[in-house]
Amino acid sequence: MSRLSFSHSLLASFLLVAAILGATALGGLITLEEFATRHRESVGDALKYSSAVQQLGERSVDMERSARQFLVLKDPLLRERFEQARDESLVALQTIAALRAPSVSALVDEWRAAADSARTALAEGGTAEAATDALSRVPPLNEQLAGEVQAQLGQQSRTLLEQLDANRDRLAWHVLAAIIAACTFAALTGWWLLRPINRLEAAIEALGESRFDEQVAIPGPADLRRVGRRLDWLRLRLADFEANRNRVLRHVSHELKTPLASVREGIALLEDGVVGELSGEQREVVAILQHNTHALQERIEDLLGYNAAVFHARNLRRRPVMLRALAESVIAEQQLPIQTRNLKVVLHGDPPPFSADPDKLRIVLANLLANAVSFSPRDGEIRVTLSTHPGWVRVDCLDQGPGAAAEEAERIFDPFFQGTRQPEEPRHGSGLGLSIVREFVVAHGGRVGLQPSARGAYFRIELPNER
């Protein structure tokens, strides 16, 4: 079965389940048809035997009338009528005898004996008493035969109903067994087919989280095993790319930091006057060089830190998070810059717990708040609103700074991008805070964007509400 593809396995499972249920339905149909046939036969027998009993009673009356008339008138025609009525009665009696019941057979024999006695008395010129005595036994026998026929027909009807009940119970058990067998087979097939799909999902999730040390081995149908082999090939390729990327970053960092250290050392020597006293203009040039080397070193370190943040954004450790408590903790950690600029941070809302990585969410809130503090004017206000919407948890952050130009709404989240609108007071920043915010939010499956605002920057973060 492992050579079958997913679609072929699914089709074979469907056909087998359909065959199990179809065989049960066909067995039920055959049983129902057999019962219908037997019921029709029973109804036909009831009509046949009832008609025979009725005919026997009518012919018996004709026999008795013809015999009594013959005994009085001695007319041969009347005797012939007796014989004709007797023959027709015997035909009906033969039909009744087909029931093959001992009680019916005994009554049939008595009826024939009475009819033969009457016939003998009439044929041999017997006495009227003998003929009358023989004929007088016929009506009671007719009544007894009618009762026995009804009893036998009732017994047949009860037997048929008992067989119907037995067949119904047997069919119910067959249907129940078929349903259990079909459900069991469907469950086993579903487990056999869904297990590799779950493994595929786990393998893709591991690749997305940069876990390249786990080999991808997918069991199950042939086509899914082929997909597993391609995923394992992709795992190796991604692992190679990741190793190359880290290697390039290390090399670039080393190749940049080594000459940069030499430049800084040379600047320090110039500043200390080791090669001679510097003029005022020369000292200004050395100060510019020293400032730019420090900025370049910070950029290199920020670049390495940003790449590390992007790498770690893929590894989420989700657990229930109380968003308001986390936001209050972040605000408390940044009280020093907030109080230095005499800012007011207003926090609204208290969403219920939801599933997220609290460590990365803390970095998101910290970077978002730090950006608002950096751009806010002194004595300004920052509003942070936490709310819940269908399927989402929302964080809104609005400051009273210069805001961002509409044409820069998308680029504001790019690494190292500094907007054209800057606060009046000088600020220090690498332009990576909002980039890291976007990386961590997207890793959660959420979204972040800049909302229209009459004043200041209005950022909105939406995270999936997975409890």
C-alpha cells in the first residue's frame, strides 16, 4: 500500500468503505426481497385455501341437497348431480390437504370417508338412514377444516413475522457491524494519510523556524514520501545558505572592524600629538574622523544585532500573555527617558490572555514606546491603547511628535531608514527599532502599519488572538 499515491490511497479507501456499506445494503435488499416474495406467497396461499374452504362448503351443501332429493325421487339425474358435487368437493379438499398438517390430513380423511359412505349408500340402494348419517358428518367436518385452515394460516403468518423480526435483527447487526468496520477502516486510513501530512506540516514549520538539524523523513503514500525527500533537500540547501550568510556576516564584520580599529588607533595617536602638535583646524578634522568612525562601528554592530534579531524572530515560544501587565512593565522600564522629557504615558485597555512569545512581544512594545519617546516633544503625551477585536489583539500607539510623511509610510519600517521629519531636539537612533518591531510582529502572524493621524505618529499592531 505504501507504493500507492495519496489520491490512489484515498480512492481505494473510499471504494472499500463504499463496498462494505454497499454489501450490507445489498444483503438488506436481498433479505427484504425474500420477505416480500414469501409475503406474496403467504397472501396467495391464504386466498387459495380460503377459496377452497368456501368451495368445499358450497359443494357440500349441493351434495346433501342432491342426495336427499335422490332418496325421495330416485331420479338418476339427481345422483349424477351428487357425484359432480362430490368430485368438485374432492378437488377443493385436495387443495386443503396441501397444507400437510396432521390435524388437517385427519379431517380430510374423515371427510372423504363420510363422502364415500354416502356415495356407497346411494349407489347400492342403501337405506336413507345410512346416507343421511354419512352426510350429517360433513358440515361439522367442514367447520373443523375451516378452523384448522385458519389456524394453519395464522401459524404461517406468525412464523413469517418471527422470521421478519429475526431478519430485521440480523440486518441491524449487519448494518451496525458494517458501520463500525467502515468507521474503523476510515479512521485507520485517515490516520495513515494524515500522519504524513502532520509530519509535513511540522517539517515546514521547522524550516520556517530555521531548525535545520532535524532530518525530514515522511512516511505514507509514495507521492508524500517524494515531497518529504524534496523538503529534506530544501532543508540542506537552506542550512547551507544560512551557514554562508553567517559566514559572510562574520567575515564582513571582521574585515570592517580590523581596519576600522587601525583608523581609530591612528586618530587617537593624532589626537594625542604623538606625530606632532595639531593646529585648531587639524583637531576639528580629527574630531570629525573620530565621530564618523564611532558611527560606523555602531552601524556595524547594529547590523549584526539586526540580523540576530531577524534570526531569532523565527523561534517563537508561545504561552499565555497578559498584555496590559507586559505593557506596564515596559513603561516602568523606560521611566528614566520618559521623566527626562517630562512625558505622560496613558495606557488604556486590558485584553484577556492570548498566546504569544512574551519575550519578543516585550521587545516590540519597548521599541515602539522608545520610538514614541524619542520623537515626542517635551511635556507631550503618548497614548497606548490595548483592545480586542474578532480574531485579533490590537495595540495602538499615538505620540505628539512630527509624525511621518505619507509617502514614507511603507519605508518607515525598513532597516536604517530615518524619516525626513525629525524632532526639534537631536536624537540618537540607528533606524532599526521599527524594523525589529515588524520582524517580530510578522513572525507572530500579525501586521503593523502607520495609521493616518492629524498630529504625531500613529502606529497600530495587530496580533492573532490565539488563546
